[in-house]
Amino acid sequence: MKAVGLYKYLPIEKEESLIDVQVEKPTPTKRDILVKIKAVSINPVDVKVRAPKDKEETEPRILGWDASGVVEEIGPDCTMFKPGDEVFYSGDLTRPGTYSEYHLVDERIVGLKPKSLNFAQSAALPLTSITAWESLFDRLMIDINNYEENQSKSILIIGGAGGVGSIAIQLAKMAGLQVIATASREESKQWVNKLGADYIINHHENFRTQLQDHDIKGVEYILCLNETEQHWQNMADIIFPQGRICSIVEMANPIDLTALKNKSVTFVWEFMFTRSMYETPDMIKQHELLSKLNKLIDDGKVTTTLTETLRPINAETLRKAHKIVETGSMIGKIVVENE
């Protein structure tokens, strides 16, 4: 089958950074389903995995995790899907990716595609939605069902215009929180405002000063989606005592965790591949999460964050998409689909 992969980890400007390859079509076993890929979304993790490094592969490494498509075959232990089902999911970082004609994925991390969305719109959602959902409701421990109590609380979302931020704003508003999002460019400010942010501040400037301009003394929750180290002191400064901070962005250098001690603040990581990487006992929660998201989308409570679509799925198009994501200024999500 056709696929897009790499042997060398190179700058995206190099043609060999992503190349068209032929690989064997896989066969589903156990709880795997075989999906005929219709569309894939490009995320920062795709770019990070592909980034230049002193390493070569003996077999082509297939990247890509977000996808939507149609179930072609199911493994003998599958109980949740059947051939012909339209699905969306974000895969497993430890397995071959979705830049291919067909893809194997464990059914426990797959959801039925929203009926109200096409394949491209659906492919834009899984990774960012799972990350946002787990960040808000598993890591920050916000009670999604306690709308009235949440109305008295605030969350700061750092990097509100990106893929995860675009979903997190919608989910936080749905839960009743007052949402403060960071955005620095006019187009990103307009985007987060459209998604429902109550206030917008610039992440390149002092947080406390800007919050004071809105008569806001601090926040109960912070979701950091951009440069954890850069924003650490600002976050420690404006988080309320006994508040919670969640970040998805790894740090290259140690930070001063004691800055949170006197306030008894909780700091927690979110990595949406944890459940699939370690096959945790609650791995099926990602299927359940995507099922809830499906309903929220079809009920009009959450909208797709797709902002750009490229065609078709091949090495040349995927290199273009990687180059766009690599700029770090992407608003919403970019999807590559078959024509």
C-alpha cells in the first residue's frame, strides 16, 4: 500500500524529509481495526518526531496520528466497530502512523465520526480534543457537570488560538468557566474571541498587569499550551492559592517548582498518548471521550477547528503542511485529505 514516511530526520525543506513509499498492508489482530484513511491532521507532535536528529531508520518510519476514515476489517476480539463504520481517532505514538492508505489502531481509542462533519473536519479534532478534555477534566479536575459553581471560577489558557486551545476554550465555556485566553496577533485574537473567550491577554507581556486591567485578581486554573519555562513565573504569580496548573509543553531546563509551594498549587502534566503507550486499564476512556465529543459536535455545542485543507495525501503535500505547522503561528488545524 502507499504511505509517506522517512528514513532520515531532516529539515522539512529537504525532499527526503518525507517521501512516498510502498509498505505491506497490515492485517488486524486482537482488538485492532484496519481503517482506510480518508484524511489526516498535522500536529506539532508530527513535526517534533520528524525534526532533524542524528539517526537513520532501516525501514520507513510512518508518521501521523490524527485521522478519519472507514473501517475496512476488524480483529477477532473487536466488539465495538464493524466494517463500513466511519471513525476518527488519534492513534498510538509507539505504532506506525496514519500517513498511509490503511492503518491499524486499537478500537479502545477510536470513536465514530460525527455525522454532521465531513472526513477533513473530523480529522482535525481527535488529538487536540482528547488533550483538551483530559487537561481540563482529568488533570485540572474541573467538574464538567457543575456549571453553576464553575461560573465563579476562571481559567487562563496560554496559546488559545492553536489546535488544543481552540477546543479547550469551547469545553471550558461549556463547563461554565470564565475563560481568559492569550493571543498576540490580531487574527488570533479574533479567532479566540469567536470561540467564546471572555478576555484576551498577550502572552508576551506581564500577566498580572493585563489581568488587573480587567479587574481580575487571579485564576483558579491555568492550561499552558505554549513555552512552559517562558511563562512559569507569570503562572506562579497569578494562580490562586490551592489552584491547579496543567501543561502539555515539555521543558528543556529545570524550573523552580518551589515557586508554587506557599500557595499549595498543584502542577500536572498532560500527554494524550499516555493511555495508549502504556495500555492503561482505563485506555477505553479515550473511546468514551470521543463518543461524548461526537454528540457535542452533532448537537452544535462544539465546532471543528479546521482552518486549512490540502490535497492529496502524499509526501509533497505533507511537507507543505509540516512547514506551515513548524512556523508555530498556526490558527486552528491543518488537514490533508485524499481527493
